[in-house]
Amino acid sequence: MKEGWLQKMQGTVTVQVRGESPEALVNAVLEDGLTLWSIRRTSPERMEFSLTVPEFFRLRPYLKRTGCRVHVTRRSGFPFWMKKAGKRKFFAAGIAIFFIGIYLLSSLVWNIEVRGNKTIKTEDLLAAARAEGVYPFQWDWKLPEPTDLAKRLTQRLPDAAWIGVEKKGTRLIVQIVETKKPKATNLRSTRHLIASADAVVTRIIADKGRPVVHVNSRVKKGQILVSGTIGEGANTATVVADGEVRGLVWYEYNIVSPLVQKTNTYTGVTKTKWSVVMFGRSMQVSGYGKNPFETSQTREELQQLGWRDWKLPFGRMKETVMETKTESRTLTREEAVQSGLLQARADMLSKAGSDAVVKEQKILHEKTDNGKVYMKVLLEVDQSIVKEMPLVQMQGE
């Protein structure tokens, strides 16, 4: 027989029987219905077995009858645990406080999660919930009924068609279905399309308006490309000029590219700091002292305590300080030139747009001096050269 939960609640003892006939004691006890388990002989005159505490006190008549004596070698179960806990009052009080704390913490709303909102700001919904007495670290028994809360929030947020409220553990989940509004039409004023830079036109497509230049035309910055005025005389009208105009634009760069590149790398040597985090505040507990590295980078990792889907405001912060060192790499002249050209292309794309295409690049001048390559570079770029100009502005001029 194995020791079950009922035996553990009653308490169990393991005893050693000494005498001339321990077998007679065991047989007599079993015949009268007492329950023994783990029966074994430890020597010719000794046997050992386990039984519950209530049945242990029933052994006295059998001991007198057989002339045996018993010695308790092991105690276990709930009564003995309670006796130990009584001797350790502070330990028992700590366990009680722990479970009470867990119960109280689980009775708080730790987080309000908003789902389904696109146009309604989360901050607006949280403000409406706070006005109804719902906010983080509020006791759940003080919360309104979910159906009542949903109705009140819907009244406070006219852009919400439906709001549902559900409590899961320590989270309050607010699901929103927003009202559908017709898309606002984009009202655009009449305009011209003008050149954003000096260029040679390579492509022109006028979806609306009247093109006033053609392919291979050289245009100046601010010159009209597609006019928003159409018709002649009494039939003149203004429209919102629209279309695509691309042209060749030239960019000139003065580039300085070093022959020695310096980069920061990790050495693999680290120092770790630990801090206790409580309610958004941290207190360092290990890793004291100054930073031993001349150059370093720090990486932080928050390890927050939690249970299932909710997080406690307690945890620990791991700060890893990683030593870095500066490494130098010597480039050839060709590598330095290519590095400088890449910098020029990156700057050009930030100005001309991601759809710009470099047609040609020319190095107008190049020299090497003091460990650096100096270059003057000309980039020929095919890009969009369209810029909008309202007709009202034209008339005001």
C-alpha cells in the first residue's frame, strides 16, 4: 500500500518493533483490521512498518500482549507540519502574508487592453474609462458590471458603434467596433505643374491640364510644365493639372573619403549589473563599482514576474556592459573612391526620391592627400521634376 492523501492528512509514522516475536505483533494487528504498509525485517529481532497516527495509539494492547517495544523513526504528514510551523511563527506568518498578497494582487486590474480601434485614440478611451472609475490598479469589486460599463463608454464615445468589455484575470479587455464614415473627398485647388529643378525633360504625360514643354526640352526651376489653364478666349477654364514629368538633373558633390576606416567592435568582455524593479522604479543590488572599460555599450533586459496572461509590477533588470574597441582598416584608393561614391548616391536619393535612376557618374577631379581621397563628382540622374503651384498664387503674383 502506498501512502495516500488521506493518510498524509492524518499523519503517518514509521516505527521499529523490537522483541522476541515481532511477527506475532504484526499478525495480530493485521487480523484486527489495522492498516500497515512498508513492512520489512531489519534484523532477526526487529521489524519496521508504517501506519497512521490514530492507529499508532491503538498499538499499546498488542505491545503488552507480545512483549514488544516500538521506536518511532520517522514522522510525516499534516499534523507534524503544523507542529513545525507553530514553532516557526515568523515562517508561518510569512506564508500567510504571501498567499494573502497573491490574493490581493490578483484582485487588482493591472492592465486595460483596447482592441479594434483605428480612428478612436486609445488615450481617449482610457480617459472615458477613468471617468467611469475604471483604471489600472483598481480593485475588481469596485468595477461596474461589464454590460453597464460598455453602455456608458459607448455614450461617451460617439464614434464607437459598439463596445464590449470582458475581464480576464487581471486584464480588462475593451473591444471597439467603430462607426463607418464616408471617405472625405480630397478637395484640390486648381494648379500648374512646374519644374522642381533645372533639367532636360525625358518623359511627359499630362493626365489633366495642357503640356507646355516636350521631351528633350531644357527647363529652368519654377518653369511651367503642365498648365492648369485650358482653352482659349471665352472658353478658358482652369483645372487641377496632373501628370508625370521626368527629366535629367545634375548633382555635383565634393567628397572627402578617408583611406583608414575606424569601426567599433565587441571584445567579448562584459560586466553584469542586476537591479530590483518595483512599480517602475529600480534599485541596484549587484555589480557595483565604476565602469572598468574605456569604451563600452550597455544593453538592458527587463525580466518581469507574471502568471499566465498578467504581469506583476515586480521584476529584475539585467544590465550588460559590453567592452568595445576601435579597429582601423586601411582601404585601397579604389575602395575609398567607391565608398565616397556610395555616400554621394545615398545623399542624392534622399533628395531626388527612391525612384530616381543614376544614368551616368563622372569624377571631374581626384587627388590623394594626408590619407584622404578628395573628389569632385557629377551625377546625371533621371528623376521626377514635378512640383505643384496653385493658380491662386499665380494670380496674386
